[in-house]
Amino acid sequence: MYALNHEIKSRLTVFNRGFFGILVLLRALFLPDACVAQFDTAHQRPALTEALIPTFLGNAQRNYYGQGAPDSLKLIWRLKLGSGVTNISTRLGDRIWSGCGWTGQPLLVREDSSLFLLQGAFDHTLKKIRADSGRVIWSYAFDDVIKGTASLWHNPKPTSVNDALVILQGSRRGYGKNLGSKIVPSFRAISYRSGEERWRHNVRRTPSISRDVDGSPLIERDTVYAAMENGLFLRFRPDETAWDSSGHFTAPRILGAHRLYTRKDVISHRGNIVTESSPARLGGRIYITSGSGHVYGYNVAADSIDWDFFIGSDMDGSPVVTADSCLLVAVEKQFIKGSGGVYKLNPALPPDSAVVWYAPSGDHVFATWLGGVIGSTGVNQLTRPKGYPLLAAFMGIDGRLVVVHQTDIDSAAARTSGAVGDGKPRYYRPKVVFSQKIGASISTPIFVGNKLIAAGYGGLYLFQYDAAGAFTLVDTFKGRSFEATPIVWEGRIYVGSRDGYLYCLGHPPLKKKETQ
């Protein structure tokens, strides 16, 4: 199965007494590593559960988005996600948000032959949804709107079917709470099977202006690595819990915490040291883009941060691993003199010589942004057809979708000073393959096969490209505002909108007469 190539490497078995327990054990010995055997009490047999898209941008390298892109954007179904109230700040007060927003990417799980989505929403709930019909199986209520994407943890030692597969999900800090609140449990573990809470984590107060959790944790076997908006990078065991010091809930045991900011950053960013991105694994390090302006490399073996590329801007997009083991880092236009854009960094080199190229994005004021790239960069190496070029795509606040070569430098283009903005021609630019104005976006464009799907405030766009790098617009789905990042599976696209709905688009199911 394709998901085996994306580091979903867990083998879980849930035991039942007698004959059925032995049956589950025997079956587990021969199951693919990506699968979970959960005992189905209704049918008295083990149910095969496979995480197809288990985290934001699909895997630990943040570069997989699904398979089988459609040729059209026909509406198959839509589900009303609802609305919820959240507090923006003391000065701006409350707002009502509808649907889902950034990053808002659904997860995808297969149980035997049925597909299920996991979607966080602005109505404060995490929902398990049938992918074929949009029917909600269960909802779990948080204390505030959910912006980020969850991650799935395969428990190697489950005590019951309800903790064999566990969802780790963050939210905003909690409606009615403030930065000074004693308890802000905005990061939680929920049973995939039942939708019941397993534990919660109190995101503690730091110099940061936020105690939300937007980023998706990186999970490796029995260890979780998670970046919080309070500016802390945590390492913990999700199966080792104890009562929180408040005595109100159980919490995971924290093994280590590292600050993703310096004292100087706190002053220069006026407390905006918020880390909203999801960590990515490359070699022996885990990389995190921080709101304090750093790209940090955490050495897993040494349990220390030993690589630090300083940009100075806020960075919301997650680091993405390229085909040649480099990182693509999106840069917002904030706190810097230069333009935002995308860096390609080679973290095998020292930080002062790590830049491979820089692709600037135009300055443009939209909402509260000044320009640059808020979402992450999409890449095509895992699903591109044979012989197709290695490409990367990003969307800017300036409204332009840009596709570049991952490895080819534009030798004719003038060098750029990058985000530094001092006019000195330091960095090469990548070769631009395609560029089109589609409207401002904070979503991540995704490549699946020979298709590119781009979502933004102006709607959803479906492009097709060939081996020469020529792009053609195939279909559009306009009239809706999208901040979330879509996923693709077997001819269908799933994406949430700010209009209050989750959409399923693509190839409608064939009618009985058409299948004969």
C-alpha cells in the first residue's frame, strides 16, 4: 500500500479473550506496518484500520497529499461544519468564525473498505466523518475554535480498542480564557474509535502572546515532538500520563522542553514569538520554523538544538523536505526589510552558507498581512509521473501562484538579497516554471500525480501539467473562500471553507446503469 512509503510504521494488536484474541494476534503478524488491527465487537472480528494521511501534509517530511487526483471539481457532497465564537484580543473583542480555516487539512483513515475523515472546525469540535457521504460519526468539543490539523498516534501497547489509535489535536486557547489563565488545555488526545478524551495538556504561560496550538505534532513510535504557540518545543510520551498539578485532568509526562526564541526576539517581535508550524524530520534532526524568526534544527540523539538559521520574520508555514534533502521555508513579510518568499536551505551545511536559492513574493497588504508566503510549499517528488520535473509551488499574499524547479537555478535572473532586504545580491533565484494570478491565499498548494490543486480566498483551482512543465487550467470551484489545505484520495478532493462547509469535490460515483 502506498501509505507504507510515508513512515506510518506501527503494528498494533488489540486482544480479546479466547479464540478471537488469538485470531487478532495471528492476523497482526502478517499485516502491513501501516495498519492497525482493532477488534470489531459488532462483527466479532478484527477490523483493519489504516492511516492514509495521518498528519498535516501527510508525513514526517510534510510532502505527501494523497493519490488519484480527479479531472474535475464537481460537487459530490458538502457538510455544514457550523460556526463558533472566539476572542481575537482584548482590543478587538469577539468574532464568529464559520467552517474551518488555516491550516484545516483533514486526516484520512481507512477501516476495512470504508474511508473516514477527521476534521477540526470553527464550531469548536473535532469530527469523524464518513468520506463517502459526509455523515458525522462523532464530535468532540474543545473550548475554542480549531484551526490546525491533528496527528494520529498508533499506540504500540493499547489497553483497549479505544486507545489503539489516538488523535492529537490542538485548538485556540479557550473561549473565556486569557493569557493569564491558570489552566489553558488547548492540546488534547482523543480516541479515534469512540471520540472520547484520553488526556489534555496545559499550554503554560511564557513571554509569547499566544497559548494556542495550531501545529501538527511529529510522532515517532512512542515519542511526540510538538511545537506550541507559547514558543516551546516539547518532547513527551503520549502513553505516560499522570494527574495534572491542577488535579482536574490527566496529562502526558513531558520529557523535555526547548525555547524557540531568545530574549532579544521577545523584545524585537513584541511578544509575537508564536510558533504555528509543524515540525519536519530530515536525517538526525527535526526542523521547526518559528514565529521568532528562526529555522531551528533539533538534534534527536543529543536532545538539543544545534542548528539555527536566522531570518527575522514571522514564519507560519511548515518546513518541507525536498527530493535532494533540503528544506523549503516560507517567509512572511513581517519584521523584515526585504520581501517575503521561499528559501531553499541545505541543513547539511552551516547556517551561514545553507541558502541554495530564494524565491521572493511580492509585497501586498491583505487583511493583516503585508505580503510574503503564509502557507507551506507544495512539492511533487512522491507522486509525479516518471520523467516529470521536480517542482515546488507556493501561493503568496500578493495573489500569485508560483511554480519553480526544485533544483534548477535561473542563471539569467539577478540575484536577490532575500528577506534581509539590504540590496546586496546574495542569493540565486530558482527557475520559474509557471505563474498565475489566482487571488490571495494562505493555503498550501498540493501536487498529486500530474495535477496541482490550489485553494485561496478566490476559490479552488485544478491545474494539469506535462513532462515539459506546461500547465493548463482544468477546472475551478469559485464563490467560496478557502484558507484550509485540501487532501486528495481516489478521484476526490476534500477541503473545508470559511463559508461554513466541508466540501467533497471531484468524480461523482457512477450510477448503476453506467457501471454495467
